[in-house]
Amino acid sequence: MSGDDPDSLMSLCTVFCLKNLRRTMCYSEGEQNRLQLRPDVFLPGEICDRLVNVYMDLVHTDSDFEPQDGFFQLFSDPRSTRLTRLQLREDLVRDRDLEAIGKQDLMELHLTYCSRLTARGLRTLCSFRHSLLLLSLFGCSSVFFRKSGGLKNEDAKREVLVKSGFNRLRLLNLGGLPAELDVETLLRPLPALTSLDLSSVHLPRPAFLTQWSERLASLVLYNVELTEELIHTLLQMSRLRHLDISRENQRTSKFKMTRKTLSSIVQSLVDLVSLDISGHIMLDNCTVPAFEDAVGRPSIEPCKSSIYPFQELKRPLQFLGLYNTMLCNVTHIPAYKITGSKNEDQILNAIEAYTEQRPELAHRAINQLFDIARIQHCSQLLRALQLVITALKTHKYDKSIQVTGSAALFYLTNTEYRSDQSVRLRRQVIQVVLNGMEHYQEVTVQRNCCLTLCNFSIPEELEFQYHRVNLLLLKILEPVRQDESIQRIAVHLCNALVCQVDNDHKEAVGKMGFVKTMLNLIQKKLQDRMCDQVMEFSWSALWNITDETPDNCQMFLECNGMNLFLDCLKEFPDKQELHRNMLGLLGNVAEVKALRPQLLTKQFITVFSELLDSKADGIEVSYNACGVLSHIMFDGPEVWTMEEPKRTHVMDKMWAAIQSWDVSSRRNINYRSFEPILRLLPQSSAPVSQHWATWALYNLVSVYSSKYCPLLIKEGGVILLQKVLELESSHQETKDMARKVMEQCENFKEDPMDTSR
């Protein structure tokens, strides 16, 4: 699938080296454990650029990646490391980082939203004056101010960009430059410019731009207030191939785009291949009548254009920005790529074009994509997912992007689209969703992210981030007064994550505080006298996480679990699902020999005995209660120190309960191993325990023979059943059932002549 190829070997090696710097190309020096490049390491420019740029990406998108103090110092010597093209962003970049690479002959330097850079960093840029071709200071307004917040004096500003000889600079981005600065003074000494971005910059005297009328090929004036003087200036920029005069929205604009103005731009700028007029109000009618617009198939030929001024184009534009204008809705638009809101293609183009530096527009476009995925059908799924992922990675602290992006991901990953998604793509979605949960503690974002995770096969698809996702969910559940819907989804996810995973995973999650968190939720629901899904899911999650995991069983007992069990039983006597989950959990506790003495009290044994008569959830509650007692009985009469209830009386009740069960009952249970049941077979201290175990096996191999007969054979159950037949203490009814189980398994024994493997 295009755009969804596996990572290249270069990419994999780069990430590995960055995550293992001291094991690959670096070593530690001195008491401060300072990072140093190995003396025998010499890296070419392509690899150095990749190391730095991927490092920045990992810092912003991988929560497990720790920024390395002194990382940029590794590239201080151009004799061993050579840098040429860097993309640095946000508050990770400091003045000293630029100073560390000051000897490099940089050709391209993108600095985006680097709020911690100061005037000291701007002075450092002089180091690159002889080689720099491209410089972007987008959103880096702090570089023009002293640390105290005061504006740098005029002479100092001029010294940086005037006297320092940036003679080779061709492309400059000063988007977001503070209004207090005189942009004309800054730019005049740069005669070689061919591309200029002055987004959101105040231009009181725009005529100075004509200085580059014979050179400038690209001019971006996004969110710059248009005036007649500025339009007149633009019409003189005869070499322009790309012009962007778009706005964030129409309401804030005093300027109204007329048909005459648009025609003048098309007529004067004959080399244009890209034009963006998004967000402008068209003052008069620029489009052909509706009956003409509807004629024929959509065409990109200028002569058929539904927009009058564009009929004068010599050829279709490569790009035309019409987002947040009515012009995007017409039929015939002479451009190969159009941003707008008419259809999916225009919306995806808008997300692609505006994500990097215009999140306010990308947010709106993602919201429109969300509507398409929710109400209609997204036909460019791979592209849509990758664009939303990029937006969420780029703007992880932007609430609007995080809310709309996470909502769009929920619909783009649901069952309808699943067959079109590769493992790699779905993993990218999971990682960006977890990033959102981690960095943005906002209710809507958390809910959207949790709902999106529900679209994945759990735990299989989340296993590669198993530790991280459990930590995040437990953090969400820490405040017991959490939003009800988030709480319900998070508990459901927690339950799914500890179901059908190995014991090592369960033990690890237990150590994160899983048991305590679930019990806190149960305690809160008890206080509210409410037995809802959160209550039932919490008990179910505890049932799953204690399965064959003694440490978690012990945690349950230490955290007052048994008292909560009794309180829930008393408060909610008719909640069958709740009873089944609680008894299933206690069955796990009873399987741990060291913990059984804590269950052997008059209060607990009386409760378990009473539950033998329960008809809740078919036979499940009665079956699980009998299972708990079977393990207790297995320890022999000598541990039964209480006078009431008597051991013989409880055993009689157990026999009666087992006799009442239908052996063909279909079960709401899933055994991964029979080991806890099998240990009750070859013994004579408690024939009733042996009988319960045999009945359990008979029921499972009868109803689910293809699933459980092979498991029983594999774990040596048939041999143990043979011992039941040989024991004199075994009841005849138990022996009869044992034979039937063995007969069922006969059909599944491996053929000694099988040559299929």
C-alpha cells in the first residue's frame, strides 16, 4: 500500500542509535556523565541531519524517549560530524544548542515555535551567515527580545541581519514577527531573497517589497491585512509563482476581494502556479450562473472555469486555496489541487496544506473530515489517517486539534474501515492516541482516545505498548470522581487488557496499582449504593488479573477485598453478573494454598455455603462457590478448626449442589489451563473436591470438546483421571464421570502415524 511501507533500514538504525547512544556512537565522561562522541566516529552530513531531525521527532512523539542533555554538543566539530539541513521546533531548543553547532556550515535551518530562544540565539545565527540558504523563524518572536522581555534596540537588530552578511540567503520565513519590529529595516539588506513568508506580520508600508520584484518567486502573506497599496505592490511582483494572501476567517477582514482584484492578479502574475485566497469574502459575483456551472463533467481547463477571473489563466494552477470561501463549491475549477470544504479531496488537501503552521485551519478541516467519516464514507482512508496522525503529532498541546483529531480517529478506525488498515498504520494510530492521553488531561480528549482504543483487538493490538497503556488508564481512573463515561470505558479497557495475557503481564500490571485502583472504584460505587457497569467491570477485571497470579491475589486480600466482597453481596443481593464475577475472583484466591487460611473463617465459609444454592447466572455462582470450597476442603480436616459450620455439613451441601447441575450447561467461562482443577484429582482427603473437579472437566469436554479435550490431553489430565479410577476413596459416581471424560478424549489423541508436521 502506497505510503504505508515498512520503515527503511536507515530509519530503524537511526532510531536504535538515538535510543542507545552510549552503546553505539557515544560514551560518558566525567562525574556529570557528560555525553561525548567516540573518537573513531566520523559521520557524513546525510546521517547527521537525520540523527538530529529524528531526535527532535522522538522527543515530541515518543514518551519513552528521554532528551539527552548535551546532545547538540555531539555535533560541535564539523571534522567528525557535518550538519546541513535541520528542522528544530518548540521549547526543547535553547540558545546554547545553537551555539553548540555554531561551527557547522548549515544550508537550511527551520526554527518553529522555539519559545526559549532569545536575542542571544539570534546573534548565534551569524555563525551560519556564509552558508545559509534557508532560514525559518516561524513563531520564534522571543529571539527579538531580551530575557527581561524588553525589545532589543534597533542597532542590535540591524547588526544581526544587516552587517553580518547573509548574502546567500534565498528563503526567509518571519511568520509571527512582533508588530513592534520594523520588518522593512530587517529585510532591506537581503537582496538575494527568492522566497519570503511574512504571515501575520504588520506591513504599514508594503511598497518596499518591490525591491525583490524581479527575484521573488514565492510570497506568503497569510493573515496580513490587505490594502489597496499592498495589492498594487503585489501586481508589480511579476516573477511570483506562488502567492498566498489567505486569511484565517472572513469576519476579521476589512478588505473585500473583488472580481476586478482577482482578475488583476491573474493578468499581472502570469507565472503563477500556486495561489491561496482562502478566507476572503468575494464582494461581487465572481462565478458563472448556476445553470452554466452545472453543464458537463468537472473540468480543470481555464476556458471552462466557473470562476470568471481564472478563465484568463494560461494553464491550470498546481495549487489553489479556496478554503472558507464560497468559490470552492463551483463545478469547474482550473487547478490540480484545491483546498476547500466541498468534498473529501478538498478537505484532505486543506489538512495537508495547513497543518504545519496553521493549526486553526487544520482543526476546521479535520472537523469536516470527522463528519465525512461519521455520516458518509471516507474513500481515501490511508491518506486521511496519515494526515490526522501528523496533525496530532505536530500539535500535541493544541486543544482544538487534539479534540477533533481524536474524534476523527475513532470513526476512521472502526470496523467499516478495518480491512484497509495495515498493522503498521494501526500501531501509528495507537501511539498517537496514547500521546494524546498522556499530554492532554482534557475530558473530551480522554474520552475520544479511550473510545478509539476500543476499536482495536485487545490485548493483541495493544501488546506492543502494553505497559504504557495500562499506566495511562490507571492514571485516568485515579480520581474516583472521574467523568462517568470515561470511567466506564477505561475500566472496560483495563478488563480487556488483563484478559488472555500471560502471568508476567498480569504481575507487572498488578505492581502498577491495578488491584488497588479497581477496589477504590468498587468502594466508591458502594458508597453511592450503585451497581453499574463500572462496578461489574471492576470485579471482572479483578477476576482476570488474579487468575493464576498469587501476588495479585494477595494484594486483593491486603487491600480489604474480602470485606468489599461481603458488602457488595449484602448491598446488591440480586445482581447475578456481579455475584458471578466476585465468586470467580475468589476462586482464583482459593487456588493459592498460602492464602486459603484467610478464607477459612466462619463468616466466609457460611457465605460460600449459602451461595451453593444460588441459581444466579445459571450454574455459575453455585459452581464458583463450590470451587472455592473444593480447594479449602482439599487441605484436609486438620485445618478446619471452627465448630460451625461443620465440615461434613458443608461437604454435604457441596454434593447436593453438584448433583443439581446440568452437565450440558453452556458456560460463560474460559480456561487457559486445567492445572488448578487437575491438582484436586489424585487425592483422598476430600472426595467431594475430586468430584467437583471431575464434574468440571466432564462438563467442559462434553460441551466444548474440540477446545478442551486437546488441552486436557496436553496437560496430562487423562493420566490423572486414570488414578481417580484406581483410588478406593473415589466415589463410584466420580469414577463413572472420569471414564466418560476419558472416552471423550479418545477421539482427540494424536495419531502415532501422523506425518503432517
